[in-house]
Amino acid sequence: MTAAGRALTVVVLGTATLLLPAVVPTYYLILVSSALALAIACLALNLLLGTTGLVSFGQAAYFGLGAYAGGFLYTLLDVDALEAYLLAGMVAAGGAAAIFGALCVRATRVHFTILTLAVAQIVHSVFISGIVFRAAGGVGRGLFLLGGGGLYIPRLPILGQVPSPEAFPVVMFYVVAVAFALCAWLLRRLTRSPFGLALRAIGGNPTRAELIGIPVRRYQWSAFVISGTLTGLAGGLTGLLDRQVTPEQLHWVFSAKLVLATVLGGVGYFWGPAVGAAALVTLRETALRMTDYWSFALGALLILVTVMAPGGIVGLVVRLFHRPGAGEHPWNRLAPPGKHG
């Protein structure tokens, strides 16, 4: 895509984002916001999965910590600024990712995946058992007994102003949209930088990457921390949209949903995880209107996509509509065709 084409795309998307709240009902605006927040988590996961070749089933830990940290900041310290809430979540998630990542990157392949899963379950158990709450004394114990491990998150002031109940969905949509744009821009720059090229080399063949002088573990750890930090931001935004955070968001099943959405969209393409997140939210809402067994519909779709389009939804679209020899397609392939379909 040429520079003029990219500029036109940015203008069109920016205009559509500004006008969307005026033409979309509030309920669907909240769904779009949830999909964008989920897309941030999936894009962050794909820095590990699609770029570095690391399969993590522990992203739920950082997603949940991103919401819990800000929730505790408000509940225990009475800090009620949205900016502080999101920053606390990113710091907590990034700090946890730095500690756990130092352990996990010492393992390879399936052992790495098992370690990430084990760490996430430890974090989940710490919250579901009330250990974290009891550490805060009597107030914390009371919160645990009252909410069963969950926390209520109110409408927080944004730039010093508390949005009204009617304006809150619109304001949050713009907040999430800006966060998504910034995260996508950052991750896209990272994947195209020398650091990102080194991660791709590691994902392709870590032994060869180490032989040519790339510090594999240090780069993997850095990618792990970046991914965890941005996943914490996504968790904080989701907590604000849902007005609560629960231990279920820390469970490994939620990590599996992130992996599923990323694979559904296409791990071999930069925008694939965002498409997968949108598809997951859309399928869930559509299926719930027709049946209580939406997980069955989701599983059937995943099987269909895996068999018919190993490259995911984006891979299928590119295969059907991208002309050979037309240059780089707008979906930005991350890996050679043989790597992800």
C-alpha cells in the first residue's frame, strides 16, 4: 500500500470512529468497545504466538491483574482517576510478566506453554481463595466475602470529569478506540523494527537465531513483558466496560479464548488477531440469541476455519482476493507462507 493509500485509510477509519456513536445504538457501541479491548489482548498475544513462536496459555493472569490492580487502587486507596486506574493495571501486569517471564522463557516449546498455564493458575488461585484480599486486612476480607473475589468498578473520572451514565458508553468507546490505535501502532512498529525482525528469526528457528548472535532468551523475555503489559491494559479497559472484574478473567479458560480468537483471525497476519476478536464477539452475541450452546457453535466454526483456511479468516480473505505480484497486502503478513498457512 502506498503512503497516500495509508493516509486515506487512516482518514476514513478516523472519520468512521468519530461518527460511529451517532449512528450505532448504545448496546452495539458497548459490543464494539469490548471487541476493541479484546483485540488489544489478542494483538499482544500474537507478539508471542505469531511473531516469536511462543504459545502462551497464561495471558489471563495479566488480563485480570490489569483490572484488579486498578480496582484495588480505587477500593483501598480511594484513587478514582481513570488514568491512574489504567496505569496501575499496566504496571502490575508488566511487573508480573517480568517476573514470570524470566522463569517461563527458560523452557521451550510445550514446556513453555505448560509453565505459562501453571503460573496463570497460581495467580487465579491466589485471588479465588481470597489470599490477596486478606492481605489488605479487615477491609479486604470484607470485600472478598461481599463480592466472592470480584470487585465493583465505578464510572471513574476521565481528565478530572465524571461522565454521566448516558455519556459513559460513548466516552469509553473513544477511550478504548484511542488505546487500540496506539497499541496497534506500537506493535506494528515493533514487528517491523530490528527487534521485531529478531523475534521473527527466533520464531522461525531459535537455535539458528542464537548461532547468529541473537540473545534469544533476552528477546523472548522482552516480548513476554511487552505482551503482558498491553494485555493488562486490555484487562483494565474491559473492567471499566463491564464495571466489574471477576476471578473468571484470571482462569486459563480465558487464556484459551484469547488463543482461539487469535488463531481464528490468523496468527500469520498482523491484523488477524483483531479480526478474530471481532469475530469471537460477533459469534457469541449471534449464537446466544439462537441457542444456549454458543460454545458448540464456536467450536464448529474453529474446526471449519482450521480445515478450510489454516491461515485463519484473514488468510482466507487474502488467498481469495489478493492478486499475486501486487506487492505487500494490507494485512501485513508476519511469517513466510509455510509458517502459519
